[in-house]
Amino acid sequence: MSILVVGGAGYIGSHMVKQLATSGADVVTIDNLSCGYRDAVKYGEFVEGDLGDPAVLDHVFNNYSIDAVMHFAAFIEVGESVTDPAKYYRNNVLNTMVLLDAMIQYGIMHFIFSSTAAIFGEPEYTPIDEKHVKQPINPYGASKMMTERFLADLSRARDDFRYISLRYFNVAGADPGARLGQDYANPTHLITRALKTALGIYPKLQIFGTDYPTDDGTCIRDYIHVSDLAQAHLDAMSSLLAGHASSIFNCGYGHGFSVREVVAMAKQVSGVDFPVEETGRRAGDPAELIAGCDKIRQQLGWQPRLDDLETILSTAWAWEQKLEARGARRE
């Protein structure tokens, strides 16, 4: 089978390209390199271009026999989505529609979409299952919710089009072989910033809010290892290609860790007692976000292999050390 990965030069997309290639699939990647890096695509064919450019899509669909498409080419920074919503709606919604139009034109009817727990907004209960009300509180989450709605409408309008949407919670970790990992110029993820602080790249790590209604007063998040998430995509694709119906699944482990627990593990794994500053809450940070993930385990048979905080931090630390050793900080 041949799979098109849109956004395959980014953090999650590059791990997906590896997972597909090592499972025996032929892989074609499209990426405009606005957020990803060419050297992250280590398998298959690479086409530099934008998913919103019909000429790029025509080139790929005319030259490669594609069985399914996986979409990772979204902008994901919540704060930026608030200050520049047009950028998010244009890329995350309109460009995705361009891609889907081209797929239909060329008869490619299997689609895996990267969605997000941000579509839920402030949780009314936890763990959050797939039926939880969708009330996104930022343009990023709203853009993903709009695309999910379009996919549902498209699949109802066309019996031959089927999709699976995977709603990520907190993706973390790196390829266990340290060949791939998170590589952002200005990362906002807690684990990445903690480990970069351990390396001395940042002078201190800030903890935003210590008065939440949790055991230690800090926020709790469900962290899923990026390799387990890639396996969830592989399972989703297998389900579609086997003829199963369109569906939506949450992707997490069903339990979480607090900010303090993550910081303590970062110090343990790195061996560095780096400085930490406690400061006030950030607007829009819920106390607890945990995935209800029974559906993906039962219906797709997904079995995570790296559900362990120390493993997540250790793989991320090995990657950060490798970046630092080769002087590969992104500016």
C-alpha cells in the first residue's frame, strides 16, 4: 500500500513516516517546511509544497498511486491562534478542504485526520470520552472542530468516502532510537522546556499555577508517547482499508501526571536539579485533562507499549542530548 503523509516533516508526522515505512508501506510526504525540517523525513519520497496548492496535489496524485492520506499539516499553537485566527482557519480548515477536494477528484477515499482535545474546551467531566460536548475556547480548537464537522458531512454525502479522526491529548517523548524527536525553535511543551532547562538552554522553568484543585496544586495532563500515537494511526488506517466505518477516537492513556510530577521526573532522568519558578495561572488552563480511551482500545485493538512517564522522559532526554551534541538548536 502507498500512503501520503501531509505534514510528514514535523514532530508527529515524521514519526508516522517512520512507522509506516518500517511496517512495509510505501510513503510519500508533502510538507512546506514552515514548521518541519527536511532532515526529519528519513523514509520514502518527499515533495516540498503546500497542501493548499492544487498543483502540488495534482503532481503527487498523478505520479503516485495513493491508497490513503494522513493529515498532520496543521498549525497548533493556541496563543498564536488567538492573535492570528485567520492563519489558523485558512490552513487548518480551508487548505484541508483543498486536499479533500483533490482526494475525491482522484478517487482516494481513505483519510486519517489529526484532531485535538482542544475541541472540548473546559471539560465538564473527566476522563473525557468521545461524546463530551465540544466547546473550543480558542481558534485552534475551533478550526479542528470545523474540519471534523466537514468530514462527517462529507462521509454522509458520499458512501465511498471514509475517515477516522484521532483526538490527541498531550503528545510527548521521542523515537526510542533517538533518530527523531520534537524540534521546535520555541517549544511551549512542558516536557521539552524542562529538558532544555536541564541542558542550560533556558535559565529556569516556570510552573504556571500551584493552586488548582489537584493533589499537589498543579495541572494534570494525559501524556501519550509519540510512537504509541503513531501506532494508533497505523491501526486506524488498517481499519479503514479493511472496510470499516468512519469513526472518531480519543488518543491518550486514560491517566495523567501533574506538572510537579513531570518536573520531578525530568530532574531524575537528566540528573540536573534545574531552577524552577512558581508563578500564576495561565488563562484557559483546565485543572485536569484525561482521555477516555476505552473506544480506541476496544474498536481498533490499540495496545500502547510506552505507557510510562520515565520512558517518555528518557526518550525525550536522549533526543535533546543528541540535538545539543551536534549543535542542532533551531533558531
